[in-house]
Amino acid sequence: MDKLSSIRLEDLPVIIKFILHSITAMDALEVISELREKLDLQHCVLPSRLQASQVKLKSKGRASSSGNQESSDQSCIILLFDVIKSAIRYEKTISEAWIKAIENTASVSEHKVFDLVMLFIIYSTNTQTKKYIERVLRNKIRSGCIQEQLLQSTFSVHYLVLKDMCSSILSLAQSLLHSLDQSIISFGSLLYKYAFKFFDTYCQQEVVGALVTHICSGNEAEVDTALDVLLELVVLNPSAMMMNAVFVKGILDYLDNISPQQIRKLFYVLSTLAFSKQNEASSHIQAQVILPCQPPE
């Protein structure tokens, strides 16, 4: 295990598969704890947009070579996580030991991107451990062990792995937004934000749909949080939000469930979409925004 950090990335899936298949109920926690400590994938491969900001390539030939290497590294990372998914899907001992190893980590600095990815993977793979993971995650958020920077890095580095778990991540976000603790609610809102930022158009549609559901729920805290996230998304990616404007417009049918202040937030979102210079085909939204504001004849 001490030599794990020196193993080539392309050899890791086979090595990890062997280790996981050799685990017994007696040594599961010890092996997983050591594996978690030694295996740090955050620096094995960087997405192209991060790599480009850190490395200046001098020629197109080098750029092409670097791109091919990065693609190969990403494939190895995805294969490695597939190996881990398979192990935790069929071995309850491994999934429980992994959660326990993360739960036992006390220091803020010891928490890794790898930890969050594993919590998401187990949450999406093993339905019996969902409540356990939610409890661990809530405790970590309250204690400050898992913060926004770690979450952002998790999505930035491993978005290709996480995108296949979009529905589970949104389910987790929904559960966290039902909390009474503001720090947990904020973390749930960040899950929505980064899922929209890093995932594909299908998942972006799911994010907006989930936020609209929160807004139409009538729960004041959920409505406020979901509207704030929509405001952020409109600024973050107005063109992507424009593709989902029809869902936001649907909230107009539920204005009786939200307060005047929340209605103002909603119309700010709609007006930003309607009159954005990036969105020429927005006249139908403009009509929806202007008509409610016109005085009766």
C-alpha cells in the first residue's frame, strides 16, 4: 500500500480491483482507511480548462500530445471509479467501511476531493446507505470539514465521473434543502449550482426543474434558496438558462404560493432572461414579464 502513490495511473484500476477483492470483513475499515489516505486522484489528471491556465504550451504539437495524454488519463480515472463502483455495489462491507473511514476523518485539511466523489458514488449506488451518507455529510458541513472550495474542486476535477450520477446528486441536493440548518441548505444550493455549471444540457434541465419544484412548494426557506440559485444561474450562464426559460415561466401559475418579495425575485430572473442581449429570441418572455405589470384598462 505504501507504493500506491508511485504506481502508474494506467495500472491503478487493476491494482485497486485486486485490493478491493482481497478485503475481508475483519480488515475492511483498516484497508479502506489506508487506501483512502494513499490514493489521491486530484492531481492525477486536470480538466483541460484547468490545465490550460496552469501550463503554457509552446507548440501545437505539444498541445495535441498533452490533449491526448489528458484524454488517456481521464479514461483511466473513469475506469478506476467503475472498478470501485462495482466493488461497493456488490460488497456492503466495502461501502460501509468507506463511509466510516471518511466519517472518522476529523481534520479539515485531511478531507479530500476523493472523499466527496466516494460519498456521491456510494449514495448513487447503494440505496440502503443513503440516510447514513446524508447524516455523515450533514455533520461534516456543520463542523466546517466540507466547504464550498472542496465541492467546487470535486466538480472541476471529476465532472466526467459525476455527470453519470446527476439524478442522485440532485436528489441529495433536494434532501439538503429540506434542512432547517442554513449551512446545510447552502451546501444543497451549491450542489444545484455546480451541477448546472459542469454537467450537460439534460442535467441543466433537471436542475431548473428541481428548483422550480422547490419554488412551487410554498415552503418559504426553499422558495428563497431556489430563487437565489436561479438568480446565480442566470448570471452564470444566461444562454443555458434561456433554453430552460419555459420551466421558469411556469412558476407564474403559482404566484399565490409565494410572497411579494419572492415574486420580485422571480420577475428579476425573468426580466434578465427577457432583455438579455445574448438572447434575441426572448420576445415571448418579454410579453410574460410586461403584461402582469400593465394596469387594467
